Amino acid sequence: MRLMNKIKNIRERLGMTQSALAKGIGCTQGNVGHYENKNQTIPPDVAKRLIAFAANRGVQIGYEDIYGPAYASLAA
């Protein structure tokens, strides 16, 4: 699964529009669109906010959900 699909999947799990997610994590709707459709890498500070934002809504995700399973082995 490519990065853009991971972010879209997370957003859909949260049941949110790009605009609502952007507001919740402190970026623009255009940024979210680029993360989903242009394969733009999410900066670590935005990833951290996304993880916290999702957790506050009862959806548990981690860096490996955003960056892929290779991240989990690098972070260990």
C-alpha cells in the first residue's frame, strides 16, 4: 500500500473529510490532499499530531501506520 493510501485510510477510519482532518492536525486541506494524492511525505511533527488526534477519537495508530512497516523496524 502506498503512503497516500495509508493517509486516506486513516482519514476514512476517522470518518472525516480532508478539511476536518486538516483542521484537527493543524495543517491545510491542501496538505492533506497532497499526503493522499501526491505521495508527499508527512513531516514527523504532523505525524505525531495525527497519532494524537486519532487517539483522542478512539482510533489507535502509530508511525508504522503512517510510514509503513519498515518504520517499525527502524524505530525499534
